[in-house]
Amino acid sequence: MSHNIQNIIRIVLLFALLLLPIFYALFVAIDLESSWLRKIAYLAIVIIMLLIPAIFLKARTYFIVEGVFNFLFFPIDIASLYLNKQSTSTAFLSNIFHTDMHEAVELLVSMWPACILVVTLWILYFILAMRVENEYLLSPFFRKIIYISFPMAIVIGFFAMVIFLKQVHNERSDSSTISDAIGLVWMKLYKIYPYNLYLETTDIIRSSYQQNRFQKKVVSFHFGINKKEYDYPAIYVLVIGETARYDHFGINGYERNTTPLLAKRRNLISYDSAFSQANLTSYSVPLILSRATAREQEKAYQERSLPEAFQEAGFKAGFITKQIPFLFTERIMTACDYSYSYAKNIDVTDNYDEEMITALSEMNNDSLQMFVLHSLGCHFRYELRYPQSFAVYQPTLGSSFSYSMIAEQNKDKLVNAYDNAILYTDYFLDSLIQYLDNLNRPAVMMYMSDHGESFWDDERKLSLHGSYQISKNEYHVPFLIWYSDEYANLNADKVNAMSQNKTTPVSSDVVFYSLLDAAGIDDIIDSTRSICSSCLVRQDSIWVVTGSGAVEPMPVP
């Protein structure tokens, strides 16, 4: 065999090793399984991204650099694909970084055959790399083609995305649309190995730095709550919903029976006039979990949160999330006694809210406890939020979906999928209530969606959420409370007030005070903002943070 052919074989083997996670992703990644065209496009993009350094580096140098910055980390991506059916996510990488060293060693010892295989592949790779001829992999002609075509492809793709976003969100300014397009392009890199590892590692380091700064601001803050003595191990659960609008819940009068299970539940109250203070999750969640309001948002980052208030009263606090944690929720999770975030991204199948009940059951014990469950709810894409057994309303866009389909002519299909997601939310909440009811202890479950959703409902033709022009469908949200018989027997006056306040207009700032009031933690209670109090004051207007960050007063519908 000639020397030249041997060199070509080495290069082919090295490329095959570099592409191991990519080949595996083509067969198991959930977000690629629906289309061979998508698989081919993904493979082409990865190969192009992989070849970019080859424009500047000679072969041996190129493969050594790729080995150090790429191949050494392939087991991480393979593990994520095996466990989660998706490439490495920030949550998955964060879990690795925060794994106890003793547990990590035990896991590796138990997987010794796989470890030997990985080390063998590493050795093989670098032996081959060192024996490759140190010449340019690409001819001058192909290097010029990549020089020209790659920037052109980026520019064309970027402007196509800008045009699409402008059609979907026509009320946004050009600068905001361009900013959104940059964000989407950047997001795509989080799905391409090994760039996803570098970006996510950078995010984790930056987040850790921000967390330390954030923690310093609140470390000395205390609510001044005295620890309570309770005769019974009560449990309080707050479920933060996602993108659910009030008028699509069957129990609120919707023409479709999207909440058949909740409609049969005893001790359940659905509030008629509850309003979120923001139409984006990053704005609304801090306003639910703190004493901050739309006009005093800084309080969320100056004071401790609702779970920490419960901790001051002697409760154990937990935080379970299906969403990607952000700065505010990450700090709370760090402060809680137990927390868990799922490693799957929101844009994959087989990622359902009911899994949080299992996590809750594993953390639950007979102590005083308060949990926050941050759900995926009806987050877009709606078809991914529920198993096929809940696909009652048809037709939907299904697996044929592309973002170009977010258009008014597809409204019926989008709404069908959205209502299926509501139907699954009904099942999830009912299952959670059933679990709490079976504990035979004082228990309260409170549910409020972070914001709603628009479906071209009026002449402004607003869609989805986060719009700069607020629609009532984006801030009028479902708000539910359930209590166990054991709780009702001990708190008849609070239960009566909960029922009496069913029609009183309130904003999401009642969650903080109401849940503390329900637990009898009255040191910092503002009874005028608690649904458990006969002193609750109705709100005739609601201040709402829009997608632009502006704060506007909105009338109560």
C-alpha cells in the first residue's frame, strides 16, 4: 500500500472518530428524527463547521487541535444522546460539573468496559494524528470556496431569518427583529457538537459569577419571620404554569372541555380575574416568587424569595423545574434544601411535566415542606408538550412543523395543539392533586400561569406572547387553588376567604402573600393582597411589563 493511500486512510479514520457523536445523533436525536432532509442538513452544517479550522491549519496540527478541543469530550455528548436523546444541554453539563466526586468515581468504576473503550479510542486518535502528513487538507481552490461561500451562507440565512421574524412579529422594530434573529442563529450553535460544549461551559462559568454577585446582594437579607410550631407536617406546592390563557380552560367557560379532571375535583377553586404582571417568563416569574411588582422589579434581586421565606419559618424548601433555569431561578435553587432541573431542552419530545411528580415524591418526607414546580405547560411548540394520547383536537401541524407555519392561516391547527397541551395540563395538575391528597396531611396546591398567549385575536393580529402591545390574552391567566380535607379542617376561615375571593380581580403579586398566609406565616403578610384573607382588596387596573420591558397600566377586562 502506497504511503499516500495510508495517509488518506488515516485522515478518513480521524474524521470518522471526530464525527462519532454526530453519527450517533443522526440515529437517536429526537429533534432530527422527523426528517431525513433535516438529518442531511445537520450533517452538512457540522462538516462545514468542522472544516473551518482546516482553512488555516495543516493536517497534523488540525487533527491535534481538533483532538484536544473536540474528541476528548465526545463521551459527554454520547452520554447526553444516550440518556436524553439530544445533544448536550446546559442543564446536563451543569449536572456533570456539580456531581459529587465520590459518586462520579463510583459511576466510572461501574462502567469500566466503556471507560477502557473511550481511552483506547483516545490513544488511537492521537497516534493516527501524529502520523498524518503535515500538509493542508484542502487545496487552495477549496479553501477559497469555503472562504467565500461560508460568509455568504451566513448572511443569506441571517437575512432570511430577519424577514421571517418580521412577518411573525410585525409590530416589533427593525432593531429588535435583528436582535431576535441573532439570538436564533446563536441558539442553533447550542445544538452543534462541539460548539455546544464550549458555549454551555461559558454560560455556566458566567452564571456562576453572576450568582455570586447576586447572592452577595441578598445574603444579609432576612424577612424577620419567626419559626413556627406546627402539629401537623403540612405541605405547600406552587406550580408555575407556562403560556396558559384563562379562556382556554374548560372550568373557566371555554367551549371545549379541556379540563375534565379538574372540573370533578373537590376543594378546587378557579379564580375568574387573575392577571400576570408580565408577558414574558423572565419578567413574570420573579414577580410571582418575590415581593417585587411590575413597578418595583428590582426587589426581586434585592430580597430573598418565597421558598426562602418558608425556610425562615422552619420549612424545608424545594424547587423542581422543567425549564432551563435563569439567573433568578438558579439563585433560588441554590438556596433551596433540594432542587432538580431536567437535562432535556424544551424543543424535544418525551419531555412531560408529570415527571416532576416523581421527583417531588422522591424529595417528599414528613417534615414541613414547600415546593415550587416550574412546568413547561403550553410552551411553544405545543405538540411537544403532551403524549399522543392527549392529541384529541385535530388536525395539528404535527411533525411537519416549521416556524414559517406560524401564520394566521394555520390558526386552527395551532389552537388545536394548544388545547391539547391544556388538556395535558389538566391531567398533570389532577395527578399532582391526587398525589398530595393521598398523603393524608394538610396540603395546598396553588397554580398560576406565568403569562398567556395570543392567536391573532383582534385587529392588531398579535401572535404568541412577549408582544410590545399587550393583549388581555397575554396577561389574563388561569389561577387555581386546591386544599386537602385535612387542611380545611384546620383552616376553615382561610378556606372560606379563598372561596369568597373567587371573583375579586387580583394580579400575580397575591401568590407570595397568599401562600404564606395559607401556611399561617403571618409575620410579613399584607392581608390586602392575600386570597386567604377577608381583607383582600380588588385591583381595578394591572401594571404589566411588556416584551420591550416597558411598564404599562392595563384595565381589568
